[in-house]
Amino acid sequence: MKKWILWSAAVLVVAACGLYYFFSGANEFSVSGYLGCNTGGAFRRVSQQGSWGAWWPGEVNRDAGGRDIYRLDGYDYKVLVSAYPLVDISIVHEGREIRSRMSFSSLGRYDSTAIYWQLVSPVKGTSGLRNDMENILSHLRGYLEKSENIYGMAIQESSTKDTFLIATKSFFKGYPGTADIYGMVGKLRAYAEKVRAFETGYPMLNVTRVDSEFQVMTALPVDRELRGGGDILYRRLVPGKFLVGDVKGGVGSVDAGFETMRQYISDHGRTVMAIPFQSLITDRSKAPDSTQWLTRLYYPVY
């Protein structure tokens, strides 16, 4: 009996609320959609409003404080606060503020995201707002489903055809310069020429901070297994899974690229299997302008 009383009371409350919104003209609704992208990456891009300009379907203005205000059909949108997986968004129309909230949730795969956007305060006179919100989600979907828009670089899973390597290692007090790196590469090339081996790919580089020094290893892909000797080592690169991405620029760009790859690895639940390395596509010894350097990054993963 008690359950029936509570159920009847709940029905009356819902009905009363419905009558209130019907007669007051207030409107509460939500829109939702599916994104073929990583949930964490999607949240970061939406919560960082500075990136909205790349996909926003309307116009962009500035408020008195210098913040970007994104406008569509007379409604102004801006991020108020965010904490994963929620982003609170203010929508202002003719001086009236409407509070809304986006929520992001994974659909069980690393590149499947559900997005739910709801108004959190009742409003009047919102004709067309639902269509605008659906339009915004549509443009957002087209942008986020390209991984380079989330991570700032295209990251693909691949392997490497280079398996026979000769390598050498040195330690430097400061970060190695171009002359230091290509001095080591030159030593490897001289050895390969001496034993009549052919270079089959670009020089490889790994720089690791070890206490107060930098450990630098350079490697050269060659056409066959070599014996090595002295400080020239033979290494076998086992073909496996690598995350691969290209970056253009100097040391700062390379470091940022590796940091982006680490974020990608975390987002997608991958496991790092070995140290990452650079493939020096541009001969830096012949290109003094570091902004023109092209480097391919490899991260071994499982």
C-alpha cells in the first residue's frame, strides 16, 4: 500500500512539473550523439575552448576580458568550468543565461564515445536552440573523428622493415648538438663502408637523461648482420608494433611529439615495450634551419 502511495505521489509531482513548464513556456531538453574517437581526447578538446575555432560552425567574438565567445544564431557559448567527464557551458541569448552541461562516456572501446548535452536550467523562448546544439555536435563530430585534430599529429600503428642495425653510444654533459650526433653517425657510416655493408634506412637516435648526463645512442640500418667491434655494436631490431608519427621542427618539437605519443598510449591503454627512437629523415648536418627538420618518431607498444 505504501509503495502505491509513493508511486502516486511521484506521478502527481511529474504531472505538476509538466503542467508548469507547459503553461510557463519553459523548455528543458538534451541532445546526444556518438563520436568515433577517444573519450579522454574528445573531453580535452571540448574543455579547452581555445581549440573550438577549428570546428565551430558560427562566428567568434571577444568579451571584455579578452576571452573568445562563440556565437551561432544569436546565442553565445563559452565554457564555464570543466572536470572530467563534464564540461559546463554557458549559453547567453538576449542577456539571459542558460546553463548547460556536456558529459562524455566511453562505449567500451578506446575510440568510441557517447556525448550527452543537456540544459540544466529551464528557459523560455528557445526556439531553434535544439537544432543549433545538434548542428554544433555534428561539426564537433566531423572534427574529432580525425585523430590528428585531437593529438596535433597523425599517429598510426605500423612496423619497421629495418632489422639489422649497427649502433654506438656516448654520454654528454649537456644536450647533444647536431655535430655530436652526426659525429656518431659518421663513425657508423665509416664502419659500414669498411666492411662493405649498405645503409638501408635513415639514421636512428635516442637521447635519454641519466642522472646529470645525456645518454645518446645512434644506430644505422644496414643490409645484413655485422659483427661489430670496439664501440660499434650490432643490434637486431625485432619487427613488432610501433606507433609512428612525423614531426617538423627542432628538439622542442620532437619532445612535444613524444609527449603527445605518451598521451595517446595512455588514452588507448597501450603498453610501452621498449625505448622510443627518432628516425632522422632530414640530414640535420646539412640543414641549419631546425624548423625545416622532418623527424619520424617510433614508439614500440603492445
